[in-house]
Amino acid sequence: MAVPARVKATMRRLGLRGVNKPKRTPSHKTKSHVVMASSGGRYKLIRFGQQGAKTAGKPRKGESARMKAKRRSFKARHAKNIAKGRMSAAFWANKVKW
């Protein structure tokens, strides 16, 4: 299925490289990332992540117990929303930031 013209125009305006490919937005005042999410032929622009938040990032060898706890808490707190899939901001925050 081809991407609709209005979706392409929005992606071009935001500088997105493709559908379901997140991008950092350092100039946005509140959200740190943006993605054009697609699922089942539906498209949705999602802004997610707190700007300037010190997130845990990808798990690293020898990371502190505090960071592990921080990651575990985020995933537990947002588990229901993460489970909603690609059309939720929690899914993308979990994938990109945590």
C-alpha cells in the first residue's frame, strides 16, 4: 500500500526518512522525538519523550543498579500502554529511550 500524499507532506516537513522511523527533535519545546507510525494502513504522527530527560538508554555492561531500577520502573509503569503497539507514544519511548 502506498503512503498517502498528506502523510508524505507531513513527513517531508518534519524531515522524517520513513514510516516507523523515529527522529530526534531537539528544537521542539517539550518532546524529544517524533515518528510517523503506521499500523494496518492507518497513519499517526506521534511525538514522544520528555525533552532533556536523563533516560537509562540501552542496557550497558556494568551499568549501575540505580539505572536498572529506573528502566524496570518505567517499563512496569507503562506496560499497559506499551502493549498497545506502534500507535502509542509509550511503545516508541520504550523502544527508543529505554
